[in-house]
Amino acid sequence: MHQVAVAGATGRMGQMLIEAIRASGDCQLAGAMDQASSPAIGNDAAAFLGHASGIAVVSDPRQALTKAQVLIDFTRPEGTMAHLAACRERQVNLVIGTTGFSDAQKAQIADAARDIAIVMAPNMSVGVNVTLKLLETAAKALATGYDIEIIEAHHRHKVDAPSGTALKMGEVVAAALGRDLKECAVYGREGVTGERDPSTIGFATVRGGDIVGDHTVLFAGTGERIEISHRAASRATYAQGSLRAVRFLAGKRSGLFDMFDVLGLR
């Protein structure tokens, strides 16, 4: 039985993870943490399900990790970095679904992977990661004569833009074309922009309502358009992908992995 702790346990994603863990046949909730300001501190982590898990929500990461083998973290960069330090100290593996990390923070995560095993991906959805593989193939075949635009939409509460998934899509496409996304990305257009540079990859961001996550990569050529899209209707897809990552990490002591490793898409 995989002993799993959840960060941000009282948030929307945290509750979805707890529900998925409870419904699984091979995972057990071993810890739950949230910010000290959360009114749920001290309550049973599964109370929202009308179920007693025996695991209280706590604010101290080290306390939450006492019985855990792996932590799933979909919080914010500053929170994840604090949890990373606790996981490294406790020798607890880590599944990171948080986005918006700086290059320096990514370097710290890579350094920690010398001591613990980490799966880090901007999107844990199995479907999204299959989509990334399709994009790699499409970009190679459509390398010339097609303009590439990435359009993403999320709920009003999302704090980073473009989404980590959109950026990952851009990175996959750019790599397939032999480009560096940092040099060819265009993140906004306004006013007289001039003709489109065919070597660029454009991004457009929509924020509103309760949109879980929509992503489309548009390859616009002469006389035709190819669109590769993924639309999430529920966070359950992220939770199920996270549990696949938990299973992948079982028995691993160190290393930095992503969902391509988990799903065998290399």
C-alpha cells in the first residue's frame, strides 16, 4: 500500500486527490497539510467526504510527512519549495504538479532529486501528456509553412500565465523544430505589431469562470489549419495521473522524472 501525503489538502485539487486516494485500491492517505491560517487545521482530512480517515490536517510539513512515502503537491512555488526541503530531510519522494517556478527554483528541485525521487510535470493528466507526444510528431512534420499559436483558458483564480501546460507545449514544439522557446515565444500582441515572424510561437491566455483547463495548439498553413486540443472537464484527470506517478516512484530512491517517464512515452 502506497502511503501518500497531500499538500494543500483543503483546496479544490487537494480534496480531489484525497477522494482519489480513498477510491484507489493501492494508496492510503498518510498525511495532510495546509496553511496555518486554514480553518480546517485539526479537522479530519476526509471530513468533506463524510468519512473519517484518521488523518488530521496540519500546518507543519514534517508532521504531515511522518508516515508518508510520497507527497503530492499542487500548491504554489513558495509552498512547494518549503515542502521540498521537508521531503528531502525526511527522505519522502515527491510528485510536483505546481507551476510557475523560477529557473532558480527549478535548479533547487533538480538538486534535491539527488537525494529523493521526484516526478515533476506542469500537467499530470494522462491525456495532456499523450497530447504533448502528438505535438512533437506534428511539429516535425509541419516544420515549414505553418504558423504556430498556443491558446489556453483557465478559471479566474489561476495566478500564473501562460499556464505551465501551455509553456510545456511550447517547449515541446520548439524542441521538435530545433528552436529555443525563450528566443521565439511571443506572449502578447497589441497595436501595430507588423507582419508575423514565421519563426515565432505565439501564446494567448484566457481567464474566466470555472474553466478547469483548455489548451489548443494551432498550426495555421496556407489553405488549412490543424488544431490539436485537450480540454479538461474535471480535476479528476490530474488526480489519477498523480497516482500513476506515485506508483512509478515506488522503490525509487533518487532522480528527477516527468510524466513521459511515468507513461513510457520516451
